[in-house]
Amino acid sequence: MNISKHEQRVLHVLAQGGAIHFERMPNGKINSVSCYTRQGHLLEDCTLPLFDRLKKRRFIKSKGGRPYRVTQQGLACVRAQLDNR
């Protein structure tokens, strides 16, 4: 599947144990998202349109109101990358 560089970066962070935290408006719609690595650092590449694309393609999923995590389909689409620590 064809995935952009920013989508790839976010999926790679999620595959390593990161999570996407979100805030909802009173009507229930998500109005802001922030992607955190497993070390607690904020990833600036995760925007609301990017989040919507990942969610629409079913690469990320939330269970029970918890932060969004990568799905098995998302893991299959992420390319192997060197860990840049």
C-alpha cells in the first residue's frame, strides 16, 4: 500500500509502543491529536488530517476510550527503519 513519509513516521512510532492521545469537543468529534513515543516525547508530524487518513485506512484503533494504537494491518504496512536514538 502507498503510504506517505509522515504516515510512515507516525506508524513507526506507534509500532515501537507509542500512542496517539486525543481531545474531544462536547459534541463528540475529535478536535486535536498528539502522538507520543514510548519515552514520552511528542511527535510533531501527527496532525488531524493525517490522523483521519490513518483511521480511515484502519491502521490505528482505540479500544474503550483509550489512546489510539497501531493495528495488525498498520504493522503490516510499516517499513522497517533504523531506530534513530
